[in-house]
Amino acid sequence: KDWEDTPFPQGIELFCQPGGWQLSKERKQPTFFVVVLTDIDSERHYCSCLTFYEAEINLQGTKEIEGEEESGLIQPAEVFAPKSLVLVSRLDYPEIFRACLGLIYTVYVDSLNVSLETLIANLCSCLVPASGGSQKLFSLGAGDRQLIQTPLHDSLPVTGTSVALLFQQLGIQNVLSLFCAVLTENKVLFHSASFQRLSDACRALESLMFPLKYSYPYIPILPAQLLEVLSSPTPFIIGVHSVFRNDIHELLDVIIADLDGGTIKIPECIHLSQLPEPLLHQTQMALSLVLHPDLETADYAFPPPRTALSHSKMLDKEVRAIFLRLFAQLFQGYRSCLQLIRIHAEPVIHFHKAAFLGQRGLIENDFLTKVLNGMAFAGFVSERGPPFRTCDLFDELVAFEVERIKAEEGNPPKMIKHVRELAEQLFKNVNDNTENSDFSD
């Protein structure tokens, strides 16, 4: 039975086994990954998928039992069939859903004295609080305790460690190239041997765009049966399994990132516009200081004690803070170029692109011109243009901190201090409880 406002996603079985449903000769380890589906109203549905394997009898293949050849006894060969537990929600709480599905799986496999219907009913009837940092402690009814903590500001992306992981996989220059590619509406395709790594990479790349929102096809895990989507004329962010690497190398207008090999391939026909200077150099330097803190003292004859790298979740927020500062500099003064037109039934907000580029002396800049002409910036203007609206960290940064950012350009210690202040706010936004959840006994 469908929920009134959320019909059951058709074809979800394709995404549960993106490589196709196949029997296995051996029992594989349970797997977990998150698929993102977008409906006709551009609403996202997060499908958490836990897959395990159960023994099945294969009557087509048989084998003799050792020591009983003379009796003629034949035993059917044993194979293992995949089964998937899928939780579909418009809420994005992957670790909470991993814990819930893991508990249901444990109760089923170990035949515990708990009704599966009770677990599922308790899960579906749980009311999740609105954003604002409120907490919800609930139980599925198997002696477990699950904690949901909503972000203070739901406009800020929740990334866990995915951004730090993306830089670890691809490096600074490659990630900056992908960042420029999505901002200038190019097609980006990830491939990896891990489905969850594909989801994490797509999440990370999209979150780096904040305060802009990606409005084109976003498919972190694309099933084998839908590979023809890669020939779409529209920009996209898509992930495919590495077993299809031979099928994707023929794509002429797609930037391909190999997460496992740490490389990206930009076709010759694509001219990739880069960030304007000096912002490009400043961003590269800031990322180097955060990701490689020992670089500055590597040549010292008597180096100071080794600088400790921030733990992965805080490192993730420090990298995001650098991109927040970048957008504050890119879009500084944008509000002075907004014009509110009230002659229509609904007020219309117009952005004077030429005036904005002229103020910055960047009329000829290819990168910023493409960004301002893109759908993501049009959405940014309509969402953040109204004078009365809910504000977040970016609004405060672009309104009050741009001069501070400029003053810190030649002073790395002050710049790092500001980055860490912003990272602390991003960290506190989720209190990291949405990203920490263990399987309950």
C-alpha cells in the first residue's frame, strides 16, 4: 500500500542489485549502501539497502555425497540467493537506517524471539522532529535504542567524512577540476568497485557546491539496465560500478573520475573553465595547509614536532569551510545587484549579471559568467534573494566576513584560525549524532 504523498518507487529492484540479480556459489558478506531516487516533483527519496545471501536448493546441478557413492545418493547443489532489505525515506539519515536494517536482519537471521512485524511497525510509526537540533530517542522493540538528532540548520549539507574521503581518493587538483566541472554544467561520472563509495563521492561533490544546489540528474548508483542514461544531453552527476568501465570509456563529453585509481579523465572536446585568480591559488594553498599541515615545515633543518592532522570528521568540515569562504568571495556584493519587481502577482527577483561582473572587473571571466548563467545560480537568487527569509552560515559569512577573509590572504595562521572557527560551526550543526550510530544489541 502506498503512502498518500509517497508512492512506492517503481523499478527499485534494479537499484537494490545494480549489477543484476545473480545467484552465488558462496555466501557473501552482507552489504549496505544508499541509493538516491528523484521523483517527478524533484523530491529526493533515500533508499537504504542492506543485502544478504541465503542458501537455496539448485535442482539443476547435483553433487554426490562423499562416501556414499555406492548407495547412489545424490544431494542437490547448494547456491546462495541475494535478498535485500530496503528502507525508503525522504529523510537522509544513512547511519540510523543502517542500524535499523541491521537490527531487522539480525532478528531474522538469528530467529530471535521478536516479531518482525513489530520492528517494522515501530520503525514506520516513529515521528522524526523538525530541524533545530532536537533529539528523538526511539526503539524498534528489540531492546535497542536509536537516537536521531536533527541538524540545527537543515539548509547546511550533512556529509560525515565523505568530503575528506573524496580528497583522499582524488587529490586537491582533481577535486577542484570536478568542482569547476559541476559549477559550469559539465557531465561528471564516478566509477568504483564500491557502491557506498560512489554514494559518498556524489554526496561530497554536491555538498562542495553549497550554497548552490544541484538541479540536474543526480544518480549516485546507476544500475546496469539504465546505462543508456549516460548518453543524456543534460549535465549530470552519476556513479557506476567499475565492472562497466569498458562501457563508459566511449563517452566523448563526460568527465570520468576513477575513485579507486585516483585519476580523472577530461575529454579533449571539453574546455574546463577554472576558478579566477587569485581565488584559485588561495583555495589550493588553503587546502594544502589543511590536508598537508607538515608541508610548510618539510624543508626545515630542525622541524617542529609533527603537526597532527584533524580527525576525519573535523577535517571534513575544515575542507567545507574553505569552500564556504571561496563562495563568500565569489558572490560578495551580490545583493546590491538584485532588483525586486512587484508588478506581477508574485514578486520577481532579477539579478543584474553585467553590473555584478563589472563591479568585480570580471566581465571577460569565462568561469564566473558560466556560473551566473547556470540553473544552480538561478535557484540561488530565487531562494536567497528575498529580503525576509531564514538565514544560515553562508548569509552571515557573505554579509559580515568578506573583509576579514581578504585581510587574511597573506597570513596563513589567521586564515587557518578562521577556517577552524567555521568548521566548528559546521561540526556543531549536526553534533555528529546523525553520523554516529552503532548497531544495538
